[in-house]
Amino acid sequence: MIDLKSRIPTLYHINSKSHGTFVGLIKKHVMPGVILYSDSHASYVNLKSSKSKLTAYGIYHFWICHMIRYVHEKFGFVHTMAIETEWAKLKRCVVGIRQSSTPKKIQSYLDSYSFRTVFRKECTH
């Protein structure tokens, strides 16, 4: 038996790229003390001081500015390749979404994509 709740990744349609929106979702799914790898989005990284805004929440945060590179210069294990690959797959999969689609319809597409991705990897379809 597959525990679907723990296996299906959670994807969200968000309207705002604000610090509060991202931090709320991160705090919901990431426990303090966890190491998080990401890009250098201004919502969670202060580029002027080169410091993460997530350390205030007890999260160890490695980040990469992919305008410069995709792999961290000191820590080769820190990269954005996996998420960039998944993002490319998701964009190809949800071609049917129009800009006029409602947030509910977009969330339905995201849920469907997550479900299919897990079952494709599990070979249980």
C-alpha cells in the first residue's frame, strides 16, 4: 500500500510572490533545522547582504543565483537542476491552462500533475 499523503508533492498556485506568502508555505511544510536549497528569489534572500531571510525561522538555507550559475561554487551538492527539470516538465504538461483560467482550475491541474508524477515513478499505473 502506498501512503499517498506523504508521497504526492504539494504544488500551489499563488498570486503573490511576497515574503509572507512564501514563508507561510515554507513554515507549513518545512520544520526548523531542515536544510533548504533554492534559487535567490528576493522573497527569501537579501542579495545586497548575501543573507537568507529564512534563517530567522530556524531553516538552514543554501541558495544559488541562477543568473550566474546553476551549481553552488563551494558546495557542488547545492544546485537547482532537479527543480528546473521538474518545472520544465510541469510547463509542458499544463499547456492547456490559459491565462484566464481560475485559480481553482489551475490548482486542479497542479494536483493532477503531482498525482501522475508519483505514480509514474512508482510504476503503479
